[in-house]
Amino acid sequence: MTKSFIITLICSFCLLFCTQSNQQVPLEYEVSSAVKWTMTSAEYQIITEHLYRTATRSIAAIEVPKEPWVVAMDVDETLLNNVEYNRRRDLLGLGYSSESWADWVKEESATPVPGSIEFVTKVLEKGGLIVLITNRERELDSNTWNNLVALGFPVSRNNACIMGRSQADRNSEGTQGMINDKDLRRNQIATGTANYCWKNYPEAQEIWNKPLSIIFEVGDNIKDFSQTTQDNVDTKDFMERISTDVLLLPNAVYGSWE
Ligand SMILES: [Mg+2]
């Protein structure tokens, strides 16, 4: 009886000690290789800047249409680098969540993808417009805009419009003519029905309420390109378009390939 009591007592102490130990020492998680590559490698810096420089030269040399024209660009991992968000989540042993992502967007502290500011500057110098078609939530458009302006992207109401994702975009995917969840917004730009653009600023809105010719598309996800998905893309055909009317950037951290 006495022996049994002593064993029970020792086990109780052990359990108590182990529990307290776990509470005091936070678990540490590794940062993924993809995040490390994006944050620290020379390769990421060189590849993205090289791709943007090539595209910037293409824009400089391109014969633009007489009618108003626009370059359609994604935002995340295209203009803005969010790898700090992924690093923080990795260290917590957690992945993406819409709540933590919204908090990150509201911080407005993403950094520019190398070469992207120079590319946007060249498009605007050439007389083009920029439409930012992003799957950040539409309610967060002002945060995204503030982040871009603070980094020195030369965007203004007269030369750029940001179109975050709405419920209508989600609902449109898979309906007639809408192959991916950005096709509706591209269609609105092309048909002069992007009424959302600067709707409280009549002079600026006028620019976007007329059909615009999308002459170039930029993104890090195959769905950033008109009518394209992982399943339907013809990679050889797509390759032929690089620097002619598309620019595809690397993203090893996340994408529609997952
Ligand atoms: Mg992206």
C-alpha cells in the first residue's frame, strides 16, 4: 500500500513537471525552404529583376495601339513581396488563414518585388494605364493602395485602378466565358464596365468607363492570365508569349499548383 502510494506520488510530480515545462518553453518551428529561398537567396533577386528588366525593355519597344491601353497586373508576389507574412506563420507552425492575412495586409508593410517599380514606371511613361487585379479582398483595396504608394510606385487615380476580389468574382468562376476568378474583372476592363474603379471620383472614373485594350499581363500565378488555369495551359504556347504580352514571375511559396 505504502509502495503503491509512493509510485503514484512520483508519477504525479513527473506529470506536473512535464506540463509546466511545456508551458514555459515555446515550441520552435522551422521556416520552410521556399520562404528562405525567397527571403535570402541571390537567385530570387536576380531572376525577378532579370524578368522585369526584360519586360520593361519589351514595353519600351512595343508598338502600342491608338486606343487607350492597359497592362493588367497581379499584386501579391508580382508587385508586393509578402514573404515576411509567410515567415511569421512558419515560425508559429501555422499556414495561411484569411484572418492573419487580412491583419498583414492592414500593416501595409509588404516590400516591392525587384524590378517591379521600374516596370510600372515605364508603362506609365509610355502612356499606358495599370489595372491591379488582385485576390486580396476588395474591402482591403485602400490598404493595398497605401502600401504601393508608400513604396514609390508612381500610381495615381489618373493612371491606375485597383480591383480586389468580390463575391461576384468568386461566383463567376466556371460560368460562361469565365475560366478563372480574374476573368470577370478583365472583361469589365475590356468592355468599359469597370464601374468600381474610382466610383467616387467622376473625372478618374471616366477613364475606366470606356473599353480599354489589355496589351500585357503580369503575374506569378498561371491564373493571373486571361482564360488560363493549371489544367488548360499549353506551356509551349505560353512560353512563346513571354515578354510579348505576358510576364510570369516565380513563386515557390504558394500558388494554384498546390
Ligand atoms: Mg500573386
